[in-house]
Amino acid sequence: MKAWYLLYCKSRGEARAQQNLALQQIDTYLPTYPEEKLVKGQSTVKRVSLFPSYLFINFDPEITSVSKIHNTRGVIRIVGCKELMTPIDDSIIHAIKMREHKLISELSPKESSATLEPAMERGDKVCFTEGPFSELEGIFDEANGEKRCFVLFDLMGKQQRVAVNKSTIKPVK
């Protein structure tokens, strides 16, 4: 009988195992969640495995050999596979998929704004959109962590370097 089973994979090898199982026409499910990371001063959203080193597979042990799955690159073993394999209830897989979908939909506006927002580089002109410097223009200097940056602007005849929240500035076109 075709059912879902849990597969233990080599360290960080769940994507490789998933790819090799797909070549064998075996259904897989790798739950992921969006994680925001700072890469080279830019905020990016990356999909990360919800259960590192684990992958769900949907197959019929009477049709597909268990040893064929165990011998797939990236795979270590089917969890709980001794003499009698224990299938995972479809409702559990469905619940995980629903929660994964909810996480993705909650982050979608944030994810799209992070990818559509133009990257600012040193020397780019920026304008303050809110706060005490609202409507003033400055020059983007450098990122300072994930949510802050340094901006240069003229104040009382001198160029000042100020640390501000990235959300309070926008590039000037």
C-alpha cells in the first residue's frame, strides 16, 4: 500500500536525495520555511529545510524495493525500518503542508519587497522618507547590520555621517 514514510538523509543532503528519488519516479516532500538573512549587507530570503536531514517519501514498499531507496545517493535509511515499516498518516503531511503554505503567504509581501527593493551602493543619492530628517537628501555610505545603515548629508556646512534605519530612506532616481 502506497503511504508516506520518513527518510533520514546525509547531513545537508536532503535536496540531493530528493533529486535522486525524483529520477526514480518516487514522490517526495521536503518541508521548508522562509528565513531572512543578511548577505553582503543586503537582506535576502532563503528557503531552509524545516527538518534538516529528513525527507518525506510516498511510495509502495510492495512495488518499489526498500533496498533501492536505501541505496539512493544522499539517503541513509528509512526511519523505523526494521522488519515492519510504520507509515505516516496523510493528515500529518497535510498539516505540515498547510503550515508551510501559511508561513510562505505571511512572508510573501516582505519577500517581494526585499527582492524588488533596489540595492543601494556607496555613493548613491538617497532621500529620507520619515523621521527628523524627512525630505532631506543624503549619500548612502554603507550598511551597518541587517536593518541599519550610514548616510552622509550636509548639516550646517559640514558633511555628517548618521546611522539610520534602512526603512527610513529610499534611493533618489
